[in-house]
Amino acid sequence: MVDIKTMAIELKKPQRDLEMTSLEERNEALLKVSDKLWDKRQEILNMNELDVLNANSKGMKKGLIDRLYLDEERLAGIVDNIHSIVKLDDPIWNSDKVWTRPNGMTIARMSVPIGVIGIIYESRPNVTVDAFSLAIKSGNSILLKGSSSSLNTNIAIIKAIKEGLRSSNISENVVFFIEDERREVADEMMNLTGELDLLIPRGGKDLINYVVENSKVPTLKTGEGNCHIFVDESADFKMAIDIIKNAKLQRVGVCNACETVLIHKDIKDIFLPLLYEEIHDKVELRGCEKTKEIIDVYPADESDWYEEYLDYILALKVVDDLNDAIDHINKYGTKHSEAIITNNLKNAIIFEKRVDSSCVYVNTSTRFSDGTEFGFGSEMGISTQKLHARGPVGLEQLVTYKYVVMGNGQIRK
């Protein structure tokens, strides 16, 4: 039986050593890892094929299997992400604010690593590499707990990561992967106060809510994505349809995929048939009563407005105006990614300000809520909370601060 607490404790010393390494040493280690992942690509892909076969045999949804699946092109993208992270500036030991007090003391706010980070995540093996790479670059060690569905792939990836680290100046013990598939492991991680400095859940709403509600370790809530696109009365219809198709269909099993489209009532009679013609043979459509009067859709009920489908299903609702759309989003949304398609600048600004979400888009797809697309190299997830980090969690969100005070003998009177 794996001793999770011992693993977390054993990450502490390597982390203290890691935070004292130079940027060049951390970057070199990441490049060694990227080379080893590519060298071992066939072994990784063979293990992934086994995981996908197991997932298919268990009846996993197509969208979730897509998240699990790797091919050489996707693995190349994962390796490229490491190179993108290497190119980024050093996030630690930087001072963004320095000031001198009247007594002559100089105070600097310095960025420092958080420490030992734990992450619990589902399905996606790319998270194993992304989380490791971001943690190491920001001076943090990391404890990884993936899902049983991607276990074989993750074991092969971790093997390659550790081989890469062994040829660098950084200890391979800055990263541990928990192979234990028991559900109780998550509970053990949630009780590691003093050993883990931060716990990140990444996956479906049940996992996220369970960790946030039960963890004694501070958590960073990454979000499920019930994402909306509102098509305003002034929208360019072709643009709107192209964006909806991209946001829904490019990859249905990801958190930034669109799940509900809201349509202004003044354009419903023209826009809905156009959208239907483009998309009805690709997804199951569920609509409100006003939508059903115009196009052939399954009836939507209250639960549909809350749903993150992660599947080939799209909900449609006719709304009275901009304010009605915003109210719907703020009630049913998950504070992840929301978009408006409009040619009305005033409406765009109101939408930007009033929609309560970590990412708000005007005339573009919600699929851009991603650390790589934002220029962060990669991400730990999309944070939907409001404290410490919001939106894609990259290097800058994996540091905290300390105040360094320099004096020459001052004492407080």
C-alpha cells in the first residue's frame, strides 16, 4: 500500500533545493524531459492505446475518450508546450514593488514558490506533463493523482519524466505520481495539512465540489465549464455560426466547449433555421418552447441549463434581450467562459462588465480559454474562483509572495 503522506513529506526537501536552482538549470531539466518524452513516444502511445481500449469497453462517452486519446501529433503538442514554458521568464525571486519607508527601511515584495502542490485530475494525460512542467519552472514540487482511466499512459509518462530529470541537475524526487487507484487516496491527500501547501482538483463537477467542500488543505478551484454563447440582435450571422461550431464541435469533451447558445428574440426566426441547417446533423439539439416553435429540437428542461454535457449535445434558448441573457448566464453558468456575438459596442461593454466569469469573450470562441492560447505555455486548469487566481492557471498563479525588508539597525519606537 502506498503511503501518501510519506510521498508528500519526501517532496519537501527536493522542493527547497529546487527553489534555489537557477532559471537555466530548471529550463535545462525541462528540455531533458521533453527529449525523453519524445524518445519514449512509442511506449507512451502503446500504453495510451491500452487505456483507450479499456475506456471503450467500459462505455465511456466519446467526448471523454477524446480527452484521454493521444497520437503522435498530440504528443508533439505536449512536448511543444514544454518548450513554450522554457521560453517564459522566471516567475520566482522577482520583485514587482520596492519602496523605502521614512525610517530608511527598504521593503520589496518578492515572488516565491508555493511549495509542495498536489493535483487530482481525471482522464487527460497531458495534464501530467503540463502540471509537472509548470510546477518545476515555478520552483514547486508536485504530487500527481490521475484517474484510473489513464493510469497506463501516466505511468509511462512519469517514467520518461524521471529519466529526463536523472540526466539534469534537478532531483527526480521533485515529482511523484500516485499509482494507487483507490478513491480513498483523494481523501488522504485532502488531509495532508502541513505536507501539501496547495491542492488543485481538475475534472468534473463532482470531483471538484467534493475536494473543495472536504479538503483541509487550501484548494485552488478549477472549474467545470457550462459555457454560453449569446447571439445578439446585431450579430453577424455567419460569424456567429462559425464560432458556435468551433466552440461546440472542435472538442466536445473539454471544459471550454460551448454547452448553451442564447438567441435574441428579434433574430430567432432567421437565425435559428440557419444554425439548425449547419449543426443539426452533428449534435443533439435541446431547445426551449420558443425554439421548438421554429426548429425541430428535443424539449429542454430546467436541468439542461445547468448541464456541462461534455458530449454532442447543445442547448438552445431564446432570450428577450441582453439583460435577459446576462441574467441567464449568471444564474446557470459556472464562471468559466462566456461569449457574446455582437456588432454593438455598448452591448459588448455591458456584457464584459456584468457577466460574472473568469473569461469573457466578444466575437470569438470560448475554446481559447487555455493556458497555451493565452501565452502561458500551459495551465494547471481554469480557475473559476475569485481569490488568488482566476482564469488559466500558469506560472504567475503558482507563486506567492514574501516581503523582504532591508535596514541598517532600525528599531520600532
